[in-house]
Amino acid sequence: MKKILLLGSGELGKEFVIAAKRAGAYVVACDRYNDAPAMQVADEREVFSMLDGDALEAAVKKHQPDIIVPEIEAIRTERLFQFEEQGIQVVPSARAVNFTMNRRAIRDLASRDLGLRTAKYFYAKTFDEFKKAADEIGFPCVVKPLMSSSGHGQSYVHNDDELEQAFREAMEGSRGDVKEVIIEEFIDFESEFTLLTITQQHGWPTIFCPPIGHVQKGGDYRESWQPYKISDEALKQAQHMADQVTKALTGYGIWGVEFFLTKQGEVIFSELSPRPHDTGMVTLGHTTNLSEFELHFRAVMGLPIAGIHLEHAGASAVILSPEECSTTQSLNYNLVDALKEDRTRIRIFGKPEAHVGRRMGVVLCYGEVGESTDALRDKAKRLAKTVLGTDPYMKK
């Protein structure tokens, strides 16, 4: 079986490693800190910053992987092209990872090159550029770092008085060495959804999971549910856009493609991640016959996916830390109350440190196909509160 070098070892990486190990793969998990979640289930580990190109190259030379699987954005992506030229498979491709590591490249590809409907947007490196863009877009507007994760540095701006703080937070929330922000038109959407899109090897067709509804707060996922109700026409629009952008980026694996659905029924492209998506953790609750992590592994390895079927309705809600602590052993996880209720699963991620509002786990609830997802959402949020005593919508 092939050797995989995993770049980034958070909770999504952990579930991918579990899927890989069940199939007999050998995995080396890498991250900037020791004992990251995926390291706890991998064969070997390496601790270094993936923005350090020399350290990244040293890890590749040491382990001689067949496949490199990035799980985070903060990577010295130009090195991935070199590895690809050496015959190492990069997932989904070096081109895709390079494009999606910051919002500028992917937004320009979607809007300018492919003509997809997106929110109106501008970029800014200075506050003067930022203020000019805000005047052009109007209020309210959305501000994000070009490169970030888990909603860091993202905010909504309602007037001129909030601009300075929003710009500062976006700059401070940037990951890596990209110090630039994107300011976007606020879309008055009815809801947001994720379309998990799987691109396959051997000329096999691109396939899609049933859409997943989700709610974010400050750019960070708080709950998701599957299936998400959407018209056939809107779903076709989303699938067409997802197919276009993933083909343009090239490569094989699962992609988390995010959309807005307006009150008028218009589908608007939002963002894309070339890897399993946090909202897709709902698939760990038996909503589909294969979880997003099993699907990703099969696509990466060139294994067939005979079909994707909705087997249950389901919902997920995050478990957030109520405190700062240098070791999560001091957190008092209460699993009893949630697990008293049938068709409930809990996944604790095993992060070695906790910060107020940091995502430490997820509650998954499922029921029969056709069961109300609203009821399942309420159940998941209610039970998530019992684990650490925190509301999934608490402020960080």
C-alpha cells in the first residue's frame, strides 16, 4: 500500500487517516505542533511549519511518500509543483492547492475566468485601499483575510466606524505571509450550503454528495445538516458550477464547494476547499453510505465509488471550549447525557490545547430519511451544550 504524507493534522485530517488506515495505508502526519489530532492515529509524525519550504522538502526526502495530501492552506505551495514533477501525487493537484490557498486566486478564477456568479469584491493591502473599496461596495459588507481558516479575521461591517477594527482584525487573522484582505458585497441569502464534489481518476465521472445545509458564525462552521432542501433546478446550477471550477483546478479527491442560496432562488458561488470540509462531518453520522473521508480516500487512491446514497437524515453541532487550558485533560467532557439519547454520536477531536470558543468536538444526530432535519438540528445543538456546557453559537 502507498505511503501518504499528510500536511496538516487537525480533526479533518484525523478522520482521513482513520479511513486510510482501515484500508492498510501508511500515513505520516505533519503539523506545526506536536500531538495534533491526526498524529494520534498515524504511523509517524513530523513537527514543523509547512510555510518553511526547506523543512517541507526535508520531510519529503526523509519519508519518500507516494502521495502528499494537504489538509490546510498555510503551505509553501510552490514546492508542491516540484514534488509533482518528481512523480509524487499531490492531492488534488499542486495547481488546485496553489489556487485555493488564498481567496484572490480562487475568486478570480470563478468570477473572471469561468464567469460564475459571485458576490462583488475588491482586494486591499492598505487601509486607504480598503476604505475606497468599502465606499464602492456599500454597507453592510464582509471582510476576510485572503488566507485564513476557521473564520479567523472575518467580520461584517455595518458602517464607517467599524472599518478600522475590521481591517485590523483581518490583517491579524491572516495565516502565512499573505497580508491582504478581500472585501465583499453582503449577499442577502436565505441559507448557505456545501456541495461535496468528488473528482475521480481513470476517466470516471465527477460525482456529488446530497447537498449539506450549514450555518457559520464569523466564518466558522457551527452546525450542518443533510439533506438540505433545494429545488432540482438550483441543485443543477450548483453541480454545474462545482464541476466547472474543479475541472479548471484539476486533480482527484473531494472538494467542499460552498454556495449561497438567495431568497429569489439564485445560487451564488462562495468558496471552495480542495479537501474534506468541516460541514461534511455530518456524514460521520451515517447520513451517506460512505463518509466524506472514505470518499476522499477512494478518490485519492483511484479506487471505485460505486455510488453515493442518502441512508439517513442527520445533523451536526460543534462542541466549543469554555476556557483556555494548556492541556485538554483538564476539560470535563460530559458524554453521559448526550449518549443517553438514541441515534447520537460524539466525536472528540483530541486537540492538546483549548482556547475559548475553539472547536473541540462534534455531536452527530441522525434519523430516518424524510425525518425533519429541523428536529435533528435542534437535538444536535441541545446535546452539544451538555458536553462542555457551551452553546454552539457562543462568541469566541
